[in-house]
Amino acid sequence: MTECSVPNPYTPSPIPADRSVPDAEETMSRDQIESLQFERLNWALHHAYENVQAYQELFDGHGVHPGDFKELEDLKLFPYTDKEFLRKAYPFKSFAVPMSEIRRIHASSGTTGQPTVVAYTENDLDTWGTLVARCFRMAGVQPGMKVHNAYGYGLFTGGLGAHYGAERLGCAVIPMSGGQTEKQVQMIRDFEPEAILSTPTYLLTIADGFKKMGLDPKESSLKTAVLGAEPWTEEMRREIEQTFGIDACDIYGLSEVMGPGVAGESRVTKDGSHIWEDHFRPEIIDPFTDEVLETGRPGELVFTALTKEALPIIRYRTHDLTRLLPGTERPGHRRMGRITGRSDDMIILRGVNLFPSQIEELALNIPAFSPHFTLEITRPNRMDQMTVNIERREEVTVEVAEEGAKKLVHEIKTKIGSSCTIKVCEPGSLARSSGKLRRVYDLRDNG
């Protein structure tokens, strides 16, 4: 790494004596946050340009230089980046520090192409743990609690990111990872954790595990769930909270930007995740025109990392669809609305755009159906067709479920504008997830 021409204004904070109280940056005013963002963003742009050849070539190709950054609004002068930008630098050409300063390397699964590789210096890891701890504390997790971590460990950032954040908060972590649902239930019964970390759909799989063993999930020790890694609706929150008798809060992140902990939700307000804007500058853009949209308008979420040393991230297109809202529980930090889907996961069915979360929202308002469903897209006779495979609840008869299916067909047609077929499935018959759930099976290429 060359010496950056702009000094790094950020120094990680020491672990506070009382870990139950907010960090000083959490309670900053909006003006204080934006002043901090300007200072840190100025460094981040220079750091990326001067230490990563790919950024230098990208900025030069767009005729822009870090010296052109004079005010926060000037960020829009700089080009967007995306997964493809990082993939072209595979494996380590996107790093801005020498390998001797790297302390952790993670990578995406690479199921849709070349994996994206992410790295962390000691300062990066310290920051990551601090921000995850913020999210957990705001969600109701307290120092001294036992925390059952059912996120997957390994190259996926979820497991270790959550693990070190809970330790940073002063919790005892049970590193269960995903899978082995029967053992998950046993560990929860025996170790009596107060909090659990997982994807929302996997927590429902754990609930099924309780019921199969003749146990009521409400009678477990769990009081709080911090859930992320996949979009989920308010209807899913209601299902989880009623099933376990707990508070369920969202946590947001993605590997390229940091991992879990970029934003977190308050147990008090449950009104969307506050983005930690002392470390990330969010934007919402129109995914089709690339225009930057004002606060409140829905579009695609874009992030610039302000303090990352190992892997600079400038105007990274997440493809997550949401909107920015004023802060509530932490007024200086803006909130993001619930993720409604991903611009690259949108289903286009006979000219209608839809997302799995829309189906989930409608289905969970029909008492006959469980939250377990999949969508199959086929093209018989050269005409797109969607089939919703959804389980009836245990206590619901087939006849009642079939009536519910008629209602769901009507709801999808009138509220989304798409025709579909509903296939009622037996309880427990659809595949369960131990990590990120696959909802959509697009079989159109297979005829």
C-alpha cells in the first residue's frame, strides 16, 4: 500500500467499560454525521484511487479524480461499481493493502459466477465487530446473554461476523452454525440461550423441529431473534414472534460492503434498519436510469464504505430494492425500509414484475397456509406460468386449504396483476433451508 495523500481520519474506538450503552457515534446528530462522512469519504476516494489499479482505471475512464470531491453531493460524479467489477479483480487485485496487513479473507459462494473475494485488516475486523454489536444491542441483546448462532460459518460472512459482534458486545456465543435442526433444538433446550441469530426461514425450520419433538417453541428460553441474510416481510415477523413468543429484529449487510452489521433494527420501534452512516454513505438510485433519488423514494440501494482499509468500496450497487427514511431510534442515521426484493431477482411474468416477498405477504394473511412455499416458473406452450407450491398448516384440512388456495389466486391476480396456479402441499413436504432459502425455481429454459 502506498502512503495515501490524505490522512485517514478514522481510528477504531476501544471497547467501552459499559458495553450496554450506545457508542458516541450512534447518537450523533445528522449534521455531525454528514461532517464526519465528508471527511472520511474524502480519504476513502483517495485511498481507493491511489492503492487499487482497478479504481484508478475506472475513475480515469470516467474523467473524474478524488480531488474533484468538494462536497458530499459530489459523490455522484464517481462511477458505480458492482460484483462484476470485483470479479474482474479476482482473487486479490481489489485489495488496497499488502497481504501482510490482511487478517481475514471471505468469499461469496460463486454460484452465479466467479466468487467475489473480500478481506479485512485488524482495524476492519474491529470496526465490523463494533457495528454488529451495535445492531445486537439495539435489537435487545444485552451483555452477559447467551447467544445461539445458527448462521453458517465458513467463507460466508454471516456466521463469523455475527459471532465476533456478539463477543464484542460481551455475550457468550454458542457457535452452532446452520443445519442439524434436531441438535439445534437440543442445544436451545439444554443451554437456554436468550437470543438466537439466523435467517428468518431457518428459524421457522427450527420451530418445526421443536414441534416434531412434541415441544412448544414458546416455552423455550429465547427472548430475542436477530434475523437477516434474506428479505422477509412484516407478515413473516408476525409469524415468527407468535410462534416463539419473542421479539424479532432485522439485521442487514452484504459481504462486499462488510458483512452483517451495515444496518440494524431497534426492538423498540421495529420500523426498519438504521444504517451506520458514520461508516457507510448510502444512496438510492433508479435501477434503470441510474439517477440518484431523494430520501423516501424507492429504488436500488448503493453503498460507499467510508473507513474500510483492505477492500475499498465506492458506489457499490447492491441490487437490493428499498428506500431511505429519516432516523427514529438513532435520529442521525437514516433508516432503510424493508428490502422488497432484488433488481436481479425480479420475476417478469407475462409483462408483470413481481417478487417472492409479495407472494409471502399475501399468503401469510391467509390462515390456512404456513410460511413454507416455493415458486416454479415454467413455459408450457410458449406461455409463462407460475405455480405457487405452499404447505397447509397442520391443523387445517385439505378442503379448507383448497378454499384458501382460491383466495390466494384471487389476491395475487388483483393485487399483483398476475395469474398463477396454487398447489397445496402437505405439512413438512417442501425442502427446508439451513441458510439462505431458495424461493424461485425458474424452469423456463427447460421448456
